Amino acid sequence: MTIELFLIFLLIFVSSSFIKGWSGFGTNLIAMPILASVLGYPLDVSVTIVVSVNIFMNVAILLENKKFNIKSLEHIKVLVFFGVVFTFVGALLLKSPDNADALKVIAGCIIVLTAIYRILITFFTITFEINEKHLHHYFIPVGIISGFFNGIAGLGGLPVLILLSNSSMKRDTFRTTIVSYFLVMNIVAIIGYLLAGTFTTFVGISIGLMIIPSILFCLLGVWLSRRVSDKLFSRVMLFVLLFMGLNLIINGLYHTSIISFIFSS
């Protein structure tokens, strides 16, 4: 890795990690689209690097917050099972170059849907609640979708987040459950990428170089988020997220960036 490339990677990861610490999202939703659609790295390389670095940040946040509890997954074990199985399916699909463009479009759509969902709950009051007793009816379909999204882009959190956040689950139970689920799915995704053979020397070097800066800036974002209330920052980042998702879709469909696509139309 050249010094110029290292500095580009460093800028991408420290900024997205800081945003993750501040707002709760960043690496998977921002760094991955930049690597895949702006810098032009293969999707499997981009996803493997980002998800691998992200797992270290999640562990750091969990240690800092002390929220991880594997027993909290007991009541959603069916969802976890299907999430795990279909993560491997997604990881195997990610490895094939023939699927790259289609998976970019799918990943871009997930990011756009995530942005739209966060915009809706930020600017509007959503009054839809699923009784916790009826949650099990949704475990199999949500687990399948979550696992597939997790395998192809490390973005399996959205379906589960929507399901659990719109349930009658108590706030503390929700936080512990969702954090524990995210960590388990991150680990499973890494195992899937190892089995699919997406780890290369370049991927390993990139991960190793970005771990410490990403953790430090992520924790800095967490620290600042508790001391500075900045709704404008969070709302601007939602529209940045929307742009990133659309850019990935355009790249998958037309092999260009959204800006070049607009000016060439």
C-alpha cells in the first residue's frame, strides 16, 4: 500500500468511524460505498475490509458500554439461526464477480432504505407497534433477509432494527438484544468471508492499518455524542447516507458515479 493510498484509506475510515461513534452508523453505510463506487475496489474486497474493521469497533463500543449479553438472544434464537445460515449464502454470492453489479444495486438499495427509515423516524412520528408476544411470527422472514444482507454487504442490521424498534420490547432489553445480535452477525460474516476466500494480502494489510485509528475515532465520536447535542449534524448525515446509497446503485447499473451520471445525462 502506497503512502497516498494509505492516507486516502485513513481519511475514509477515521471520518466514517467518527460518524459511527457519534450517530450509530458510519463504516458499513459510508466507507463501503466509497471504496466500492468511488475508489473502484471490487465489492467483495470493500465489504470484507469494512466489516472486519467494524467488528473491532463494535467490540470496543460494547466494552465501553458493557451492553453485550449473549443470553439476550435466547428469545430471538430462531431469527439468529436463519440470520446465520443466510449470511453464509450471501457471503458465497459476494465472492462471484458475476454478481458484483447486482449486489452493488442491492447494497445501495439497503443503504437508501436505511436512510429513508432514519429520516422518517427523525422528522415524523411513526405509531406502529408489534406486540412482543407476536414477534416470533416475523423471525424466519426477517432472519433470512437480515442474513442475506449481512453476507453481501455487512448490512444485516436494518431488518432486525426495524422489527425490534417497532415492538413493545423494553428499551434496555432492546438495546442489549440489538447490540448482541450485531456482534454475532459481524463474527458470522467474517467466518463467511474466510470460507468464501475474500481475504487477500491487500485486504489483511488494509484491515491491520485501519483498526487502531478507526477504534480511536469511533470512541471519540461516542465521547462527543454524550457531551454535544447536534441534531443538525445527525440530520445532514442522513442525507449523506442517501447520496452514498444512490451512488452505489448508479455505479452498479452504469459503472459510473452519480455526479458523472447526472452531468452526462
